[in-house]
Amino acid sequence: MLGLAAVILGVLALVGLLASILSNGLSSFQQTYVALDIYLDPERLDKAGDGDLEKIAKVSTFGYAPIIQKAMDDKLAAVGVSVDGLSSKDAADLISKEAPAELRRYVLANPTQIGETVPFNLLASGRIDGYYKGRVSMESAALDRNVSPEQLRLADKLKEEGVLVTRFNWNFFTAPDASDTRPEAAGLGVAILGSAYMMLVVLVLSLPIGVAASIYLEEFAPKNRFTDVIEVNIANLAAVPSIVFGILGLAVFINFVGLPQSAPIVGGLVLTLMTLPTIIIATRASLKAVPPSIRDAALGVGASKMQSIFHHVLPLAMPGILTGTIIGLAQALGETAPLLLIGMVAFVREFPAAPPEGFFDPASALPVQVYNWTQRGDPAFVERASGAIIVLLVFLVMMNLVAIILRRRFERRW
């Protein structure tokens, strides 16, 4: 009964945790947009009229704000929505401050569109988006300098006319992080790519090194005091707090070797050191699980010791090795403390390049991005952090499912 009660208590705690994360984070996968038809005025964007991209690029985001404001005025007039008590600027403030930068990127990528009227779905401001997600109310808006009840009422009218739409937020997976004033534009693009680069480094380094070390210790190394010390240290390394590996990475890889901070290569090296003990322990357990008769039979028909291990023992132990490797990678994917110490907590807007150069570019990681967002004051970032936790949990569940499937598919029972 005590055991059953403990299991039930653990399940209830897990359900409560998941319910809290899902209730706070699921809304981050939805986003409110403002649909506008924007006239790309050549008088503002290309005064010379020659289509020179260098001249067009000199127009800053401040030059695009009046264009968006005029498009908003035109849309209000077209749908017949009044803005009693609001100025034209107040109405335009329903749109995110990220919109001018988004419009500028579009014009620089499509300069031939200048002079045309182009439909856009621009991000609504964080307060307007929060209004439709329950974070903002009329009462709270009356005390908020970033939004007013009149703006919320205007937003309701625009939603009735189909100007404001709420749909799935693909930008949450592809966009980079955003500043404290633009939570609606923040995404996980750089963090997901940075985590993928780090996991690639960890896989390429830890799997061959861990398997080779395991084979040597289990099959070839003599049983003496030296190997006993190695085995004890491997077991101890598996229990070392992760922040200690972060201090080691800061001292060795950054201060001594001179690798750049916030780079996936440094994070991958630190996580490799953390993952190696897990892979070595799992691989040695898998090698021990292969019956000695397999080795004896291979040696009996004339195979060398090397052939018996690599042709017979290792293939039979591979399911356990892969399971241990995937579980080690899943553990490394969720680590935060060592990455904070090597500088991956920095604000990164630019995507890292393709490998191998991208391994040395600044990047973030999923657990660090969660930490960053929880430190910011705007409630919208708390929503974003919970959404990032959901994404991280999905990755971890998928990796563990792959490990379970591989084990059940290839496992041999002796």
C-alpha cells in the first residue's frame, strides 16, 4: 500500500506539473496578426527612383513606420471602423514594433515591389495578443501605459471585421529572440539550431570515444590497480554536478584554448564530457550482457579476439549502446548550468552559419532560452518560456521513445 501510494503521489505530481506547463505555454503556439494592404511608397523608400539597393537600404525602420501607420488608417476607413478617442498613432500602436523591421527586410529582399500595394500579416503588439489570450483585461489596461481600454475596444471591432486574426504561430519555431519590448516577436529559431549543433558535436565525439573506451576496459584492459582507478573515476564523473563541467569548459576551452564564447563547439565539448560517463557505463553493461558462450564459440571456430568482439559481441550489444547514447544525449539536451558559464546566455539575434563555420558562431540553446525568458518582466515572456519548455519536452520524449523502440526491436534475451 505504501508503494502504491508513492506511485500515485508521483503520478499526481507529474500531472500537476504538466498541467501547469501546458496551461501557461499552449497559448504561445497561437499569435494575433493584423492584416493590412501596405502601399510601398517610392517617395519614402526610393526617392531617386533608380532601384539602387544601397540607397534603399539607407532608409531605416523609422522611415517605414509612417507607411504602416497610413496603411492602418486606410484599413480603418475601408472597413468603416471609428477610432473615437484615439489618434492615428494610437491605432497604429496595435501593431508590433517589430513590423517596421519586418517590412524593411521584405523591401530589401524584393526591391521591385516598391510602388506596389502588398498584403501583409503583421504581428499585433504583445498587449493586444495578450488580450485575446487572457493576460490583459479592460481593468488592467486602464493601469497600463502600453495599452488603453480604447485600443482594446478598437481591437475587438477590427477582429469582428476580420482585420485581426489569430492563427498558428510558426514564427515561434523559426524566429530568433527579440528585445524586452517585443515579446510577440520572440522565437526559438536560434536556440533550436544551436541545440542541434551541440547535439551533433556531442554525438560525433562521445559515441566513438565512449564505445572505444568501454571495449578496451571491458575486453582488453588488464585487471589491475590502474584500471580500477579509471573505473572508479568514471563512476564518480557520472555523479559530478553539471556546473563543475561548466567551470572546466570555461577554464580549458575558452580561457586556455581560446575558443569563442557562446559557440556551439564549446557547448558541445562540455556536454561531451558530461555524456561520456553515461555512454561508457551503458556500453559496458551491454557488453557484459552478451553471454561468454558467444565469445567462446567465435574463438572456437578460429576467430581472433578482435574478430570475436567486433564481429559478434559488439553487434549483439549495439541495442544497449544506442539506448545509452540516446538517453545521454537527451540528458545533455536539457542541461543549463554549464551553458550559462560558457556564455550561451547572451542575447543572440543572428542565426549561426552552416557547419563547420556555424559551430564557432554565437548561438543559444533551448534550456538557456527558457532561462532567459523567465528573467524578463513582461508576462508574455513567461508564456514564451512555458512554450519553449513544451518544445524541449517534446524533443526529450521523442528521443526516449526512439531509445525504447530500438531496445525492444533489437534486444536479445539470453
